[in-house]
Amino acid sequence: MSHTPFFRTPSARRAILPLAVAATLTLLAGCAAEPPAPTPTPAPPTPSSEPSAPATPDPQANADLAAAIAANDGPATLSAIERGADIELRGEGGMTPLIAATKAGAVAAATALIEAGANVNTQDDIQDSAYLYAGAEGYAEILALTLTHGADLASTNRFGGTALIPAGEHGHVGVTKLLLEAGIDPDHVNDLGWTALQEAVLLGTDGPEHQETVRLLLAGGADPDLRDGEGNTPLANAEARGSWALAELIRGAGGGY
């Protein structure tokens, strides 16, 4: 029996997400619709030891930023930012440029945005942030950048889960390792009553990726006896699903019924 709501399934995400990202990039581009105001004649420069003020924002900058994200062009993304593009502008579904870039898997563009100071913890209307989404979808390179730029390990998604829980579900080995090394709580319980270990067992497979993910979770301090919302241990759930390799790992870590 599936525990996953329809809107959480990969097929539903694949159907909806590209439209929302495209709409966000369209909104960014639309910010350049108004013609620029006439530029006043500048006064002659005077010597000064003070640093120069930022350049006047280019009204085309937001449109160029949208195009750069769509093309996953890091230098063009940086150029648009330097000309005054709004890196926290909200678009379709409340997505910022960084969230849109992350959801598009645009690593180069996301990197430029993060290094320019885009907030990695800002959440859109469905409570995705660049940090949470990168963790959930296995975008290790973006996730690593968010972790070095202030990612909130305790932040939660719309299911009340940390980034580690969907990483466990999908068997994202590299992401799981990064999050555990960063110090994330391995036993956080989401609104469904599941930890990352329980989600790996209940929604994962018995294949090598989930075996390694479960091994990492157990080595990282996940409680092998922490019961789900229905009172079942990870071992009981693994055996009920016929996941014998996972069951053996849990039993080896001291997990029981």
C-alpha cells in the first residue's frame, strides 16, 4: 500500500514543476517591459577615496537573469546580477531566481546566485527552498553550496520533514552523506510519523542505493528502533515489504521488533 500522496509522486512533480519554473522565468523577464527612464547627464567626477557606488540598475537585467538561468549560463547570470537584477524577486509559486534555478537543475546559474548572496533558505509557496529541494532531489553540488552559505539544517518542507528525509526516500547516497556530515538530526520525525530511516524503508527499494543510504543513516546515529506513527519499527517495516537486505542492516545495528 502506498503512503505517498499523489502530488508527491515523481510523475506529478515532473508534470507541474517545469511549468512553474518557466512561469517564474517569464515573470523575471517581464520586469524589463517598461522602457528605461532618461539618464541624466552625470556631473564631472571628483576625486574621492570612498569606494564607487553600485552601478545604476539596468532595466534589462531581470530579463537577462531569466535568460541566463534558462541557459544555465553562470557568467551571464553574474553579469545580470552585477547590473542590478533582483536576486530575491518572487515569481510563479513564490519562487525566487535561486529556487527556479535549483528546480531546473541549473547548477552554474544557481552557483552564481548563491555566491552573489541569494538566500538559500527562502521558501516558495509550497515550502521548497534551494537547500531543501537540492537535498530532496539529489543535487549534491547545489546542496554543498547551500551548506557553506548558511543553510538551516532544521528547516522543514511541506511534509514537516528535513532535507534528509526525502534523501532517504530516494536513496541519494551522496546527499545523505553531506547532510549527516553537516550535523543534521538523523531522527527528525515528519508529519507522517517517519524518520529518514523509516522513509528509506517504507518508500525505497532493497537495492544498492538504499542499502548504502540505510548504512549511512545507521552509522550516522539513526535510531534503529524508533517506531513510525503506526507503532512499527524499521525492522518490522523492512520485513513486511520483503526488503531483506535492509532488514539485515537494521538487525545488524541492533534494531528489533
